[in-house]
Amino acid sequence: MPDDSMPDDPMPDDPMPDELPDAEGPGGDSDTRRDRTDADPDGAVSPPSSEPGDGETPVRGSVTGWAAWRRLGLMGRPRATRANVIVGLLALALGFAIAAQVRQTDLEGLANLREEELVRILDNVTQENSRLSGEIRELEQTRSQLAAGATSEEARAAAQARLDSIQVLSGTVAATGPGIVLTVTDPERQVSAALLLDTLQELRDAGAEAVEINGVRVVASTYFTDLDDGVTVSGQPIRPPYVIRAIGDPPTMAAAMDIPGGVRESVRRLNADATIDQRDSLDITSLHSPTTPQYARPVPSPTS
Amino acid sequence: MIPAIALIVGLIIGLVLDPSVPVWMQPYLPIAVIAALDAVFGAIRAVLDGIFDDKVFVISFLSNVVVAALIVFIGDQLGVGSQLSTGVVVVLGIRIFSNVASIRRHLFHA
């Protein structure tokens, strides 16, 4: 830039001893510029002679030292030429552009960063990403473990409930709950196995879940046969009075016994009597010993 | 003196107005600025060499800017814009350094 610091020139105008006149090497000869007179630019390097051609106007020829400072100052002085105005405008535009670009660079985010910076940022982001991914994996693993724990708990509860119901149905455990006690007095030994079976069916239809007859647990394989003076339940002879204890909803089962043409009416027709006692709590303690099935085998569950 | 004052005034105007560079100009403005700086340093050197000419400076200034922007533009079209920008900056930087070296010899005898 043209500098108008001519008065405070620190350099004396004596020729410098140039031990290393061309230390910069060919640095000074890359000019393809405005040297239309094609003066040798390196001529300014080797001869340190201050050309005495420093007049009031810019003159031709290379200058050094004090004269060079003076020439710079002279060149920048105001001259009302069109070229000077244009040069000033260009310098103005250059300053404006520099300022704008600097501001722009300050403003911009990633768009103006250099490649290494972008790579570094990307690297950071990637590392952060992988770290967070690991965290996500960890948390998901924990979550799945917890979920598996909850599932196994639920499965165990479900299995326990299933076991309970199956045990109650198969009669291998004692059962307790609300129910009815149906006592059939049969002084004339008229009550048949068929009637007992009908009674059992009515009870089951009314929702009986566990039934015993005279201390014999009634299960799916229970059968009734007639005897001369009674019946057998699953091969075990029983005598009147028949006491049928059933666990279920007491009012429902009692109503089922009382329907017209139902158990009670049929029993009465046989000169017998049936009394129904609804209980809030009833224990069925007789058990059925399950036998290992000889032929039937469970079908393997596809899910297990 | 006039160019220096104009440059400073331009800087001040730019800082005060705080213009936002248009998007289409953003890839070219830095290179254009570097090219213009190269022209300016070349001009200073030409002054010290005694071969300065106003018209030549104006033409070289404008042609430097235009050519630099054009090179970047072509590079962008060819997909090598960033590499070509780097190349232009390197070349202009070398020229600026050599010009400054020459100016320094003129001004400081060293």
C-alpha cells in the first residue's frame, strides 16, 4: 500500500552492503504484470544504488531506500486524473470487499470451514455419535433385561395360575371357596346314577368348579354306575344320603337345582328330598389321584 | 496516498454497513480479494521500479479479479472448485510474496 511515511524514514540513504543480494532467490521475477516497458525487476535487487532521478513527478527507473519512500509518497498524492480516480475507486472497492469477506467469514458456520476443520468436527461428531450409540445399546440391553425379568415374572404368575386351575380341575389339590352343599336323602334307594350324573351336569352348567360326592372328588374321568342299594362314583360305592359339595357361585348353582324339571323336582318325584345349603366358604378336601395316561400323550407345543 | 485512503475508507464502509455477501458471490469473493491484493502489491512494486502506469494497473486489477473468479467458477463447474481455489491462492500468494520481497528491497535495502 502506498505509504506516506516519508518523513520518518528509518533507513539512511547509504548503499547497503549486500552480502546476500538475492537471498529470496527468484522471488522477484515472477512479474507478468504491468511492466510494459519491461524493465528488469531484478535490477532493483543487485545494484543498491539510489537512482538520483527522484523529481517531483514519478519518473522511470528503479529506486531504493529513501528515494523509494519518497516515490511512494509522490505516487499517492492527489492528482485529478481519470486513472487516479479509478484507482481510488478500485481501492475503495477492495477495502469494501475485504471487510465484507471478513465479516462473512466471521458469520459463517460450517460452510466456510476448511476441510481439516470439517474433518475434525465430523470426527468429533462421529465419536460422540458412537459414544451415544453405545449408551443407547447399554440402555436398551438394560431395558430388555428388565422387560425379560418382568416377562418371566408374569409368565411365572400365569404358569402358577394355570397350574392352580389345572390342579383344581384334576382334583389333585384341596379346594376352598363359596359354594353349595346339596344333600339328597334317598330313603327308597331310588336315586340312580343317571340322576346323579344329571345333577353333576347341572352343577357344572351352573359353574361349579370343584365337586365332590360323599367324599369322592369328581373330575373329568369320574363315572357313575348303579348298584342295588346305591351307586358307585368312579368305582367307589356310596350310600345315601348323597352329599354333593360344589364350589362355585352359590345362588347360581342353587337356582340351577331349583329350576322346574330340574334336579330337585326329579328327586322329589322319587320320594326323595334334596336340600340346598349355600355356604360362603366351603372346603373340598378329597383328592383324586391322577393316573398316568397309557395312550394319550401331550402334543408338543410348537412354542416351547 | 489516495489509494491508501480509499482502501481504508472502503474498509470502514464495509465494517459499518456490514454487508452480507450474496450467495452466488461467496465462492468468488475471497479469491477475487486475493487477486486484487496481488494487483495492488504488483502496482506498488511497479511504482518502485518506475514502471507504474495507471491504466495498466486498472486493467490488471480488474483482469486479475475476473480471471480469478472465472477460474474458480470453471473449477466449480468441473467439480474441482476447492482444489482450483487452493491453486489460485497458492499462485497469488507466491506472487504477493515475491512482490513484497521486491518492495522490501526497494524500501529497506534488504
